[in-house]
Amino acid sequence: MRSDPAPAVGETAAVRVPLATIAQEWTRIGVVGFGGPPAHVALLRELCVVRRRWLPAEEFEDAIAATNLLPGPGSTQLAIFSAWRLGGVPGALVGGAGFILPGLAAIIALSAVFLASAPPDVVRGAGAGAGAAVAAVALHAGLGLLAPGWRRDGGARRARWLLWVLLGLVAAATAGPWVVVVLIGCGALEVAARGAWRIDRIGLLAAAPAAAAATGGLGALAWVALKVGALSYGGGFVIIPLMQSDAVDRYGWMTDTAFLNAVALGQVTPGPVVHTVAAVGYAAAGVGGALLAAAVAFAPSFSFILVGARRFDRLRADARVRAFLNGAGPAALGAIVGSAIPLAAALEEGWQWAVLAGAGVALLVPRRGVVATLLLAAAVGVAVALAGGPLPG
């Protein structure tokens, strides 16, 4: 019996999977998907390639490479793409919702507890403990992503790569809401350095929406969420520098302590780290704000797949796209590392610094898991609260 060749990335799937099956399997991954993008990719591969054999291994690997070229949460886009290949547009919508909604519901429920105006001391202690470890988690994530990039680039490109990293680091540590401009600028400069494209129209992408959002309110919340969903390069943790200054300093939706709690909640709930934006939205405007922020943040991922999935092969081959991401990507990694500085500076109590140091050792030396480290840090905070120790305001 003749076997047809596997379809290329973006072509109509040979295997059509019922929507009920997609809903069941993608929701299962959304419920058990703790551990961030590596865990999500592994779960999707085990389902689609190994267990069900819905997709060829080579096509799945090509999809990972293609989604890594897109801004926004890569594992979310991979989940939406895989569902699209098996069920078309309805499959993408059902699968994407199944992957996103369980963690979104969890983080909104936890936000109602941890971001309440007067939570119990035990809850405050758990949040303060977990929040104290967040800077270490950011540093761990950034350093883990920097090493492969350093090995990959060489010569003059390595020098530029290091420059983009340093610019991103400094921007995250000092420039607050202008981080996105630095990321786009580094991408544009890399394109110019390679002679691949004019740069005079790129930097404007950040300025106009930022000005529109300057008035605050729901427009500002939508702009912050859009930055997270459409202008984040280099992994989920780059959302921290994209949000922190706006949420705490510019618009005053939350305190430094509350922001640390929000980032910790995004780590200990299943699904994409981008769910953190829902906690920020909750602080800004309650459940409605959380849903608005999540909808705006995840809309680009659906749009990129539904509009562009058939063009993934051309996207991967486009020298301009690769050059831009070779500039914006390293800057985003530097921003992740740099975000550890304002996160650490937000700590108020001495015992939190001890938790931060312990979390750093746990993550970087024996390489404990992020979720386990945050839960242990939360337990220390609970113990401090029960003992009557000082808690941050």
C-alpha cells in the first residue's frame, strides 16, 4: 500500500481529529502543564507525535522552530498550531482555549485571594515568601537562555549579540515601560547591520500605541497586555520588564509586593507564564480587567497561527525576520536577567533576602524545579507569618 509523504508545515492535515477529542486532550495539558514551555512542548509532543501519532516528528520540530520565530508565548502558539493542523480553525480555537483557560481560571481565583485589600496574614506570608524568590527565578531563566545564544553566535555577530543583551539588561533595570522600544530598536539595528531591511519604520511600532495608552484606564491595561502578547521576544519571563514599571509605578495598579505575588502566581499555576498578565488585570479592574488583559494578550497568538501558519516555511526562510529576531531576541534575554534587579529591589523585609538567596542557590546549584522552589519559599513565608514575624505591606 502506497504511503503519501507527510504534509509540509502549514498544509491541510491528513489526520482530522474530532473537536471533542481536541478539547479533551488540550484541556488535560492545560490542567497538568506545570513547569513552563519545556513541559508544554514535551506534553504536546508526547500526545501528537508519540502516543497518538497524529503528526510526524519532523513536522512537529519544524513547528517548534517556526513558532520560536514569532513574538509572544511560544508554547501557546505551538499548542494552537498543533490543534489547527488536526482540526482547522475550529480546532485551533477549541485547542487554544483548552490549553489557556484552566490556568487562567486558577490565576484569577488565586488573585482574588492574594491580591485582596486585606488578606489573612498566612496568605500575605505565603505571597511574601514566594515573591521573594521571584528575582532568583528570573535570573535562573535568563541565564539558562543566554548560554545557547552565546554558543550559537560568533565573530562580529557575537559582539553585537552581547551588545543587544547588555542594552536589554540595562533597559529592564532602569527604563521601565521603554523596554519594548529597546527590544524593537535592537532588532531593527541588527537588520540594518546585516543590510536586510530599512529600519525607519520599525521603531515607530512602539511609540504610537504607548502614547495612546498614556491616559490610563482600560486603554492602558490593553496596551500593557498587547506588549506582553505581541511584542515579547525570548521567552515568557520577558513579560516581567514589560509590565512591572507600568503596573507599579506608572499606573499604580499594584504595589511592588503585589507584583511579586502576581509573578509567583504565574509560575505556580499551570499553562503559559503569560497568565501573569491576568493577575495584573485583576489588580487594575477586577475580574473584568483580568479577562480583558488575558484576551488582549492571547489574541496575537491566535492571529499569528490562523493568519500565518500556512506561511511558516517562508517565515523561517526570511532573512529579514531572522535578522530582526537575532537582535530583539538577545535584548529580550538581557531584559529577563535585568528584571531581577527591580524585583529584588522591591523586597522590604530582611528575611525575604534570605529566601531570595536560598532560592538562588536551589535553582542554580542543585537545579531544583521552579514550582517546587516557589512553593518552599511560600512555606517559609507562612512560617514567618505564624511566628508573628514582619510582613511587607
